[in-house]
Amino acid sequence: MLAMAVMAWTICTIKRNVGLIDIFWSLFLLTAGITQAMMATSLNGQSWLVLLLLAVWAVRLAMYLALRNWSAAEDHRYQAIRARNEPGFVWKSFYLVFLLQAMLAWIISASLAAGIVEHRTHIALLMTGAVLSASGFVFETVADWQLAQFKSDKANRGQVLQHGLWRYSRHPNYFGECCFWWGMFLMGATTATLWTLISPLLMTLLLLKVSGITLLEKDIVDRRPAYQHYIESTSAFFPWPPKVSS
């Protein structure tokens, strides 16, 4: 994962776009899962199920973000980080962005280690986790597809997506990803692996309070005033029927 951080930093430096690190986020976790599988003394059906779900999630997300971001301008969140850390941001970005994300992914991968290596998970927890992860993957994929379709229509420029899954949550893609990682935790959960609860808890914290909703919505109303009504009527995270205007 450290090697991947160096590779990602090199590519993003050449492209002068630190925001491309988002493409590598899921690949950090896939790398962790594959490495853990290679180090395991044996693999069983549970191990392969975890790896399959992880691979499908990681490759889909990386491809989606690569198609969306590769030729786009640097995301405004990373532009702000760049502005705060000049001069010398090229070098500072390695530990502020790339090494930090690799370390966060390493911590989150704890639940993957339990799911891949631990062979004593109760069948009910295993199946519940698998269903939750698969459902989260589908939810996130559909939300991303709906957003991509909305953005592809020039008539929607400057508008706010408020139909489909986005009618019930302002960030249904993040909700789906959260479900995916709670499912991963359950798939490897035993009394001996409860410490891996740090994995879904950290992912949830990142999505809600750090790099996710809080940061995305920090100044979005300034750029898209119509978003204020969306905030007032629609749940931020958990899908819920929108409030009806009086």
C-alpha cells in the first residue's frame, strides 16, 4: 500500500491533479485484501466470498471515478488543500494526501483480514454481512449511475439532482458504501475479531464528518443556491421520504 501511495503520488504529480487520488482509494483496499489472502495459510469459501465482493466493489468504483475525473479539473476540495499548503505542495501532498489515505485504508482493511483469514464466523453473520455488502454495492452503483446520467445532460448544469435514490438521500452513494463496509465487518465477525469494528466505524466517520458529507456541503450552497432547499427537505445520509413543503 505504501508502494501504491508512491505510484499514485507520481501519477497525480505528473497530471497536476491531486484529486485523482480518489481513483486509487478502492484499489488501496483491494491491494490489502489480496495481500492478506496471499499471506493466509488457507482460504475457504468465506475467504473467496469476501475477496469477490471486495474486487467487484473496488474495480467498479475505480473505473467510475477514472472515467469521471481523469480529464477533469482538480476537485475544489483538493484545490483548497493545495492553496493552504503552498509553496512546496508537490512534496507536502505525499504525506498530507497520499500517505494519509494509504494509512486510513490500512486501518479499514482490518475487517478484510478477519473475513479472509477467520474461518469461524457464524453462518448467519456471514450471510447477513454478504447480503448487506451486496445491497450496499448495488445502492452505491445505482446512485452513481443516476448522478452520471443527470450530469451528462447539459440542461441540468447548475441544477440539483432530486429524483431516483437522490430523492430520499442527499448522498445515497455514501450510504451504499457505508452499508458495504458494515457488511464486510459482519462477514468476519467473531468474539475474537470484535476489534475490527474500527473498520466500519472509521469508514462511517470519514463519510459523514471528514472527507464526505461535511466537506462536500461546506460551501456548496454558495456555488448552487438551489441546494439550500435540498438540504432543508432531504435526509443527508439515511434514505428517508423527503419533507413536503407547506
